[in-house]
Amino acid sequence: MKLVRYGKPGQEKPGLIDAQGQLRDLSKVIQDVSPDQLSDKALAKLRKLKTDKLPLVKGKPRMGCPISFISKFVAIGLNYADHAAEAGMPIPKEPIVFLKANNCIQGPDDNVMLPKGSVKSDWEVELGIVIGTEARYVSQKDALNYVAGYCVVNDVSEREYQLERGGSWDKGKGCDTFGPIGPWMVTRDEVPNPQKLHMWLDHNGQRMQDGSTKTMIFGVAKLVSYVSQFMTLNPGDVITTGTPPGVGMGIKKNGKPAPVFLKAGDTMALGIEGLGVQQQHVVAFKR
């Protein structure tokens, strides 16, 4: 099942994508795709709906973040060995955990706005995990039972803020618009193995990232279990799980660093197998 939220910012309605790829309205069934709709019981109820009886939404409305409220946007750094190598950083012995500020969350196709003075903003296609059941000190064996579903995340990052302005990565990760999520959340029953998903990202039409979740250092079950040892994961929380190689910071020519960073007018398109595609235009800072 593919759950969505569509409409103008702040006025999104709940919906789902049917087997024919059409958008159906859910607003007469549930008020929103909220955390209380992400439990196994709630999702099972939605799964029983006769989707062909739901109202068909005409046109191509804007897609919002597919979850109405995210209490924590947790991120994992350097979770692909080849990405760690291109960043010139050692492979971590334990997951690197940081937080993206909730103000960065937005729809999958909304514009990405460069922060004031940015010169090193970068892209990162990532698999997002959506928590469905409160998780606290869960075992790796049971961890996937706490997952509602999966989504595409672009972990947009300002590298100067992240790496050259002190010890906290959060400064380069939580800028406004730096967290596109969606276009939909795919429930976990439709993703039997989250460690076998192809993922890609194009910058200005050129393929930059082309990888797979199979090369994660720490898999989905490990990450859910690990993060739950340090903080309670609530329904609706999102864990974005790291990126494969091909980020702008790591580009080389003739063996020498030749980084490429985002500038106003650029475009990004990114997707993950079975989870949909995002497309963003990059715009300059404005109040």
C-alpha cells in the first residue's frame, strides 16, 4: 500500500496510490496519514478497503510529506563503505547518529532553497524508515516489526556548515527545505527485503549516484534496534539511513578532487526501486 498526502502546503489531504498508479482520496476514511494510522492494526484496516470505490483525484496535485507529524527526523552518517571512502573518512564501528531539524521536512517535489551564504550544498539519495509502533530497546531480531514502511529521502547537506564549522553535523543538515520526503510511504509488506533496493540520483540530468541498499554497512533492522537504545522512536518518526557514493563533495577528475555543489537553477531527480521518484529545483535564499 502506498500512502500519500496531497494538496497545498498546510492543506494536505490523505490518499493512496492504487494498483493502476492512480491517486485515490482517503479523506472520508481517515482524517490524515498521522502517526496513529501507522500501527499494524490501523494499516490492516486500510488494506481491506476497496480502492476502486474511493474517489479518484483528478489532475496532478502537489505531493506533501507522506506523514503528517514526525516527532524526530533521525539520520545515519557514512553508512555505505564506498561513500565513506569518497569522503576520506574511516568506516564507522557503530552507526553515526545525528538529527535533521524538523523544519527541513517538505514535500518530495518542493523547491530546495540554498541557505544564506551557502557555497557547498550537496545531494544525498537515502532510504527512509518510517516507524509504526513505539520502539524502545528493541532487539535486532524484532526490529522490522516496528516499521510501518519506507520512503525516499533527499538528505540535502551544506558541507561547509557540516564539516568546517565545528563538531556538529546538524548545522549542515537541518536548513529549511533540506529534507524532502516522499512521494509516498510504501508499507513494509510491499518491501520484503529493504536491503535489495536500487537507488539513484541525477543532477541536472546527469546520473551521479547509482547504488543499492545491499551495500549498507548497518542494515535497516540493525539501525532501528540501535537507535532505539538511545531514544524512544515514536510512530511517525523517520530514520534516513545514509547514502551511496556519488555525492558532489566526492567528485574527482584525473584523480584529483573536483567537487560539484548545488547552485540556483539546478535540478535534482532521485528515486528508489518501488518507492517512487522525487524532483526538485534549486532556488536561491529568500526570506
